[in-house]
Amino acid sequence: MRKILTLLVFVLALNSMVIESEALGISPSRVIIDFQPDLQEIREYTVINNEDEAKTVELYKKGDLADYIILHDTFYALSPNERKTFSYDINLPDSLEGYGIFDTRIGAMETAPEGSMMGGRAAVESQLWIRKLFEGTYIELSLLASDGYAGNIVPISLKITNFGTEDAACSGLLEIFYSDQKITEFEMSETVIASTGNTDFDIQWNTVDASAGEHTAKATLLCNTQEFTAEKIFVLIQEGGEIGNINENVPEESQQKPDTGETGKEGIDIGVEVIFLSFFILLGLFATALILYMKKKGWF
């Protein structure tokens, strides 16, 4: 039942987003600034009303460095099809901990008129990226490996980003371990990653000979004579749900349930879920049509 309620929320939210996604626009979509101690700047952005009706928007900030941003405006009433330019102050500190991208957002959200029945509200955001580079070689690794069934193909992805001031020549290994024993490896040939650049190393691991249980993917890269590593734990489940003694490592919804002797109940539950799913999809389509009709009539 929890899955059904979650699905209902998703369907209704999706309908609202489809209706409202193009109501507002914002420009620029992204600004990238290299970090400088005590940097002070004034930046501009434009909010666009794409509809033939007035909208009041709330302007906001959020993210890693929102405390160092001062908005000059917080609310504004946009006329039909109006483009309005706003500004904000950037006052960076003398230092930032860490390296890479500090992601901050400047946004505009439509406010709901008093007494309105409006469910979804349009919102748009401009990305303000403050980029802090390391003097020399600095590599950030992001390793992703999904849980799956033993015997199937499991995708593993390594994203390599160079946040150093120097280009980096990188090569290395992606190893897979089971019970502390290496069972396979994949070699990454040397590639040069420019400063602020990135690359992906993707594999499709055929687990036909792998055992069910907890596995560890380990990436080891040598970049400009410096070593960088990343690890990711994932689980292979026996096809058919026979997951042996690793239930504690599997998400709750994937765990094998004990046999209660109630044969046929699972099929009944699936049938009920399909009925509920169909009902909520139809309900979502009806709600979409109703909202569009009400907006056309000017009822909200």
C-alpha cells in the first residue's frame, strides 16, 4: 500500500509539473566563477513569464554558498509575457574548505493567489557554480555500481573529474572483490583529462560466474604520479530471490519474505496493485484535463 500511495503522489506531482514546467523561464541557466578570496561581484539574471496572465514570483537562494549571496528583490509581480531582470551580490569569504564545485541556486517560484485551488507552482533556477581548483593535480572520483541479480549484466560507472590546475594523465584499474578475494578486473588505458574536465569509464560486467552476496568495486587511478581511489559496495541477489544469508545487506523491499503458507496471496496483491495503478493513472489524466479547463476559463 505504501508503494501505491507513493505512486499516487508521483502521478499527481508529474501532472502539475507538466502543466507548469514552461510557465516561467530564467536566464542564464548557469554561471561559473573561479573562486577568489573575498570576491565581490554583482550579477544579473532574468525571469521570464511565458504566459498571457500576470504572475507573482518569489525570488530565493539556496545551496552551498547561499549565505554569501544577497538578493536585491524577494517578490515581484510579472505582467503577462514580461521579462524582468534582477540582480544579486556575491560576497565570498577569504577561504573555502575543499575543492571542486560549490553549487548555489538562484530561483523564482510562482506564488499561489489567495484562495486559489492551484496545486502545482512553476519554479525555475539558475545555477551559480563557484569553482575552486587545487594548485597542481586533484582528481575527484565518483563510483557507481547498482545492486542486481547474479548471472545478469551489472553496469558500473566511474566518473573522473579534474579539479586541479594541471592537465592529468590518468590510467588505472577497476577491481571487483567478493569475500576479500579479487574475482575480476578491468584496465583503464591512459587518458589525459584537462583541467576542469571530466571523463567516464563505464563497464557492463557479466556476472554469469559471480556468486550472490556483497561485492566491492574498487577503482585505483594513477594521475600525474599521484594515486586516487574510490570504493563502492553493492549486492548481487540470486535469480528468483534466493538470497541466502545476505538479507541484512539487501534493501528491505528486496529481502526474501518467510514462507507463511498462504499460497496465491502474492498474485492477489499484484492484481490489486494493478487495479489501483490503473485507477490512479486515470485519476491523474482527469485531474490534468480539469486543471487545464479551469485555467482556460480563468477560474484560477
